[in-house]
Amino acid sequence: MNGFPILSVMLLVPALAAVACLFLGASQARWLALGATLVNLALGALLWLNFDIGGAQWQFVEHHEHVFGLFGWSLGIDGFALLLIELSVFLMPICIGASWEAIEKRVPEYMSLFLFTEVLMIGTFAAQDLFLFYIFFEAGLIPMYLIIGIWGGANRIYASYKFFLYTLLGSVVMFIAMLYMSIVAGTTSIPALMAYDFPPHVQTWLWLAFFASFAVKMPMWPVHTWLPDAHVQAPTAGSVILAGVLLKLGGYGFLRFSLPMFPEASAQLTWLVFALSAVAVIYTSLVALVQSDMKKLIAYSSVAHMAIVTIGLFAFNTQGIEGAMMVMLGHGLVSGALFLCVGVIYDRLHTREISRYGGLAINMPRYAALFMLFTMASVGLPGTSNFVGELLSLMGTYQVSTTITLLCTTGIILGAAYMLYLYRRVVFGELKSDDVRAMPDLSSREMWLLAPIAAVVLWMGVYPESFLAPMRKDTQTLLARIDRAKPAGDSLPTKGTGIVPAAHAETAAHGEAH
Amino acid sequence: MNYAAQLAMTLPEVVLSLGALALMLVAAWSGPNATRAISWAAVAVLAGACVALVGPATSGGSAFDGMYRADAFAGFAKTLIYVAAAVAILLAPGFFQRTAGDDLRPEYPVLILLSAVGMGIMVSAADLLTLYVGLELQSLAAYVLASFMRRDARSAEAGLKYFVLGALASGILLYGISLVYGFTGSTLFDEIAGAYAAAPLAGSTKSLGLMFGLVFVFAGLAFKISAVPFHMWTPDVYEGAPTPVTAFFATAPKVAAVGLALRVAITAMGPAAEQWRQIVIFAALASILLGAVAAIGQQNIKRLLAYSSINNVGFALIGLAAGTPEGVAAVLTYMAIYIAMTLGSFLVVLQMRDTDGQPIETIASLSGLSRTRPALAFGLAVFMFSLAGIPPLFGFYAKFAVFYAAVQAGLFPLAVFGIAFSVIGAYYYLRVVKTMYFDEPAGEYGPGDRLEGGLIVATAAIVSPLGYLAIPLLTAWTMAAAKALF
């Protein structure tokens, strides 16, 4: 792989295809989009195979400094970025497949926007320049705004505005912080900034500015309200990419910027993250429990899962950070798959009302089985991807705060409640109406969309080492960087203060003498 | 210094003046039939003026006893002005031919040429009187241009409003000039700067007079760049004037006025930076906020773009508030990118016409444009996202540059509020995109024009991410221009 700019090529392939799509007909655009995303998947596989686990921290580095004046075209990935890029390129062909028949109007533009989104996602994870990152990060708003607004549901215009303005407001404050950092540190290189020590009182402000952006993207309670709207109105593939990858930008941001660049501030404000996350887990899980719209339910469950990510990240230990990454990956797959499952029955009945369904196990057995798998994965059943992540993340948090862990673990119980309740209402019971009875089981296209995700979900659950290995060294690097600010945990063994009974002490002394 | 050398420094103005006078004679003898030929000849004159910029006109230094500066700053601003003026001339024949009512008269390109002479003198002025002469030459030509459709009531109203308010602004500026002259004893920028540096800017009567002079001069300049609170004329004039003229007003005179403001602020009143910075910060934030909020309710695309120009001037002023060479360079960068975005937007507005060729100006008529005219809708979407400053479009870099300068100068609250208000502005740009992409098609527009289509493609290419490749060049050029002021 020496010298081959694979990351640039991975950006170029979908970019060229996105432009070409605009000049093609509907059918050709579909095939071109599928082809381009599959090429990128293949390149992604190549990327992973050539990634030297345990090797240099930054690999596949491309540096063209100052080609844009103050900033340049710098790409490069570590283990975290690698895994998230893999997630993106894995989900993209599935998104294109999910839109194959569901999208009928303005297909070339749709495919073009999805390919454009892929460029921006990969770019965000691969960027090694502060402003290049910002450009990719922020540009993602444009295609998503158009996807929700053009192909969305009834209330799509409100949702698209809310999505755009909410996330924009969060990001612009971060932009000012980035300008400050680049001026003070005299560099726009992310690796250099990750090693730069800002004074602690400045860190707090910078941290808060970044937090404003990432908390909205994540999304954390109470700035999560754009997410249910955006999810409900977006077309199926839009929801998949939104839940699967775009929500990970927030977590990735914490991992790449907040923690290594502002360790003191991160430690100082851990309480804020923990408190918001604990509220999010309990509150949004309860909200999910009473939803009558399937997509909204999954959207709220996403907020709860993302809160598990944030507590893990701010636990300042190996388990927490690796667990958070695993939850991000697992959630990306599982929530994506769940949105696809909703899309499957939505395409047949054109409603997301849970009460309209029931008894699908009778006429759609294959669907019921796959839906069951993803439901269990979302609950965090051992053997599925989410179990690994949630367990690690909560174990990490336990070392720091037992109370927060206690509160957040209720999310698993509540998660089981709302997911199983959803599954019972949709899949079990009697077939209530003729139109539900007439629904055919999964077509082979739909099987091809869900089966790969199911396989990876099980792979991650059974042999998580494949996914843990690439990030192990990066986790240690990160921990070495933030160790100096590590908050004291409340679950560590402490020295007793009670009075030792005299007799006992005597025995002990006696025993020692022997 | 001999006259030949001084005339060489003012060569662009000489070329334009002689060209304008010659074309005026041609126009007088050959009548309206020669309009198209004269338009192309005027574009050629502007191209000649651009060529004349190479050499002493951008590197000569001072001419006419320090009243005129021929430096890189003037060169950069003049390039932008001439390009924008040329586009405004090219747009006119097609527009007037399609539109019922008045035909284009050959005076139009001549007036634009004269206006360009005035603007050139504005950005080169190093003396308050040169400044005033240039400003008035530009303004008088502009008043006539605004009311160029004589039988159209809105156009006449626009011209009258522009004239009355412009005269008021000139009066305020002149009053400020007289105060400054009275208290400093000179009209030369360098000597004024010396007087401001020498005066203790608190307490004494003299300092009070200097302060008043400064405030009035800035108020007059704020009128010309249409910064809040002196922006009221802008929406009416932009709406009423013929669209090619509006495109011209939004670009070339704006660059000239901003260039003039930069030179006065830095060269003449640089020592009083602490004083004028407060005015500039207020004007910047107020312009951004009002330009954003007032645009939300607009139904007319030209009014919307008028508020957008107020909004954009606010962002440009952030760079001036920094008061550093980087800040000045950022303002110039901003204006360069702003011209491309604005010209592009107005080019699309020119395409908004019914099948008879009559212009339509409602935003509602853009409904569903992405399905009836996908390329046109894509173009306007690019310009709107770019004006909103969303990456990866080039408009983002314009904001990047000014905010970088502001943060570098330590103006954090200004930067934070400015960028937060920009989110409000994003709303109305998004509304245009929403109308084009999300709404059902309304009616069809008439067919496009090849020349205008080509210009749209060219401006869209500049605004697209391809523009980023030009950053090193643009930075080098604007920094050289900015250094000329310090």
C-alpha cells in the first residue's frame, strides 16, 4: 500500500459517481450508486487488511499542507477512524439497496446525495486537519437536509429545518473555538493539537464550545429533540445513515477532540456528561416505551444508547473507551437494521403505527426471525454486538461512579421492556386485518440487505477481538494522554477507618509471628 | 514628479474616462441602434482598464501631491470593480430587450463606465477631497442608472429614493470631512493620521471635534456600504432598479465603498482605531442581525438579496473591526467571494421570467424549480448555501477569513455573536432552497439565455469547492493589497 492514496481514492470514487448520477436516468443512477458504494466497500476491506494493527498510530497518511492557504489536505486514520470508516462503507450499499424500490421520484438526485454523504462521512473520519474536518463535518448538513426535505414524510419540511438549524447552531461555536486553537497552537494538524497542552482555564471554554457541537450531533439530552423528528420524517435509508453513521460523529468528536485536546476540562466536566447521560438513559427509555410510531421508538432508543457511549468515553479507562466504541459500532449496525426492518413493513402497508400491525410471525416468518435477532441485539443479549459494548462501557463507568452506573444500567432493563413490547405488538398475536395478512415475506433483495448486518452483529458478539484489536493501541495512547487528569473513582477499595478489635489484632500479630 | 509618471499611475481612470467620453460621442451620433456595439465596446474599455492596472497603477505609490494612491490595495479593489461592472453591462441588453417598456439606451454602458471611474478614484483616494469627488461621480451615475426604466414607477421611485438618501449621506460625510479638516488642518490622509496620533483622545475640545468628525465620516461611509443603521434605502432601491442595475449596485459600488472605508479607517484614522472599532463592531453585529431577521419575511427575491447584502456587509465589517493587515486582507477576500456569489444569484434572478420574457420577482414563483429547471435550481442552491456560509462551498471560506482575523485580534465576543447570528441568516437562504426543492412546481419560466447561462456556470464554479484551490493565490494577493495600507 506504500504511496497509494487509498483514502483520497475512497473519497474520489463516490464523489465522481455523485456528479455522474445527476446526468443519468433513474435505473442507471441506481446501478452506478450501487457500483460505486461496492467499490468503496472493497476499498474499505483493503484498508482494513492493510491496516497494521499495533503499528504506527496514524496510517495511510497523506499530507499536502497549505494547499488551501491556512489549512491543507491531510488525511490519515487510526484504529478508531478505521472502524468507523468500515461502518460507513458497510452501511452505504445497504442504504442504496434499501432505496431501490422505495424511492421512485427523482432517483438520480437521491443517489447523488447519498454518494455525496458517503464522501463527507469518510472525509470526516479521515481528516487530519482541523478545518478539513470541520468542512466535512458541517457539509453533511446539506445532503441530509435535502434528503429529509425532498423524500421525507408528511412533516418533512419542519424536520429538515430543525435538523439543519439545530446542528448548525451547535457547530458554529465549535468553529470559533477551532480558530482560536489554530491561532494559539500555530498549527491546524489534529495529531499536533492532540499533543498540545492548553491552559486549564482556556480548556474549559474550548471544551464547552466543542461540547455544544458534539452534544447536538450525539445527541444528548436535552438537545436531542431534532433526532426523533428527523428520523420519523426521513426515508428509510436516510434514517439508517443518520442513526448508523451520522450520530457517531458526536462520539468520534469526543474521542478525537474533547478528550485528548482538553483532558483537564474533560475531567472537570465529567459530572455534566454523566448527569446528562443518566437523565437521557432513563428519560428517553421511558419516552420510547409509550411511542406508537415505530421509527420514533427506535429514535428514542438511539438517544438512550448514545448516552451509554458518552458515559463510557468519559470513564477515563480502557473498558469505558473500548466499550463506547463497541456500542457505537453495534448501535450503528443494529439501529440501522431496525430502521430497515421498519422500512420493510412500511413499504408494504405505508404506516408506522404499531397498532396497525400484529401477528407478522404467521405470514412473515423470515422477517420475524431477523427482527427478533435485531431486537435482542438492541436489548443487549449476550452473543450480540451490543452486549459487548454495553458491558464494557458500564464496567468502565463503574470504576468511576457507581451511582451513574446504577442509573444507566436501568436503561438495559427499560430497553428490554420497550423493545420486547414493540416486538410483541408487531410480530406476535393474531393477524388483525386483511391487508396485514396479505403482506408477503421478505423478498430476496431485502434478505440481502438484512443478512449481512445479522452476520456482522453475531460476529461482533461472538468474537469481538476482531474489532477490539485495531483500537487497542489507540486506546492506550489516549489513556496515556489523559491519565494525568483522571478523576478518582468511587468504587475503588479504600482504607478502612474503623477500629480494629483488640483480640483480632492480637491474633493477627500472633499469626505474623509464626 | 512629472505629469507623465502621475498619469501613468492613474492610467486605468484615464482609459475609462477617455473611453466613456468617446463612447458618449458615438452614442450621440448613432442613436439607440448602436447600443449593443457600444456595450461590447464598453466591456473592451473595462478590459483595457484592467490591463492598465498592470504596472505603475498598482505599484506607483502617491500621485498628485499625495492625493491619489496607486498601490496594490487599489489594484485589487479595481479589478473586482471592473469585472463586476463588465458583467453588469453584459446583462443589460438581453434584459431590456425582453422586458416591455423602455429599451436599453446607449447611455447605460457609458454611465457604468463613468461610475467605474468614480469607484476607481474612491479606492485610490488618499485625500478627503479626492474621496468626495470619486464618491459623487460614482453616485451621480448610479442615481441615473437606478431610474433607467423611465416609464416604470418603481424604477423612478428607486432613483429618487437613492438620490435623496444618497445626498443626505453625502451631506453627513461632507460635514464629517469639514470637522476633520477643521480640527486637523489637512485633508491628506497621512496628515490626518498624524493629527489623530498626536491628539490626546479624551478631554480636550480638540479631541471632541476629532471624535465628532470621525463619527460623521463613518456614518456617511456606513450609508454607502448600507450598514445598519443606515441601510434603509437598500431594499427599496434594489427592488425598484432594473435587475442588471441591481446586480451592479450589489457588487461594484459595494466593493468601492468598502475599500474606501478600509482606507479611511486604516490610513487616515488608524491611530483612533480604539474609537472607530466600537462603531464598526456595532454596525457589523447590527447589520448581520437585522439583515438576517428582516429578510425572513420577504416575498420578493430582490428584496431578499438586498437584505442579504446588508447581512454580508456586516460580516465584512468584522474583518475591519480586527484592524490588522490580516483583517483587511480578510475583508478583501470576503468581497471577492461575495461578488461571485451575488452576481451568480442575480444572474439566476434574471432567469426568473415568464414565457413572454417579463421578469417575475416573487420567491413563490421558484416553487419546484428543481423539477422544471434542475440546473438553474442547482445553481441557485449553490449560491444560497454559499451565502449562508455552509461548507464545502466557497462562501464558507469568506466567513472563515474574517472570523480568523477577528479571533486573531482577540475579539471573541464579536466572533461568537457574529457567527451565532449567521445561523439566523441561514434560515432564509434555506427557505429559498426549500421553495425550489421541496415545494410542488408552480409555473414554468421562459427559456434561458446562453450568455447568462454561461456566466451562471462560471460563477457557480468559482463558488463551488473548486474555489478552494484558488485560496493560496487569493491570500497572497489580498495580503499584498492589505500591506499597502499599513
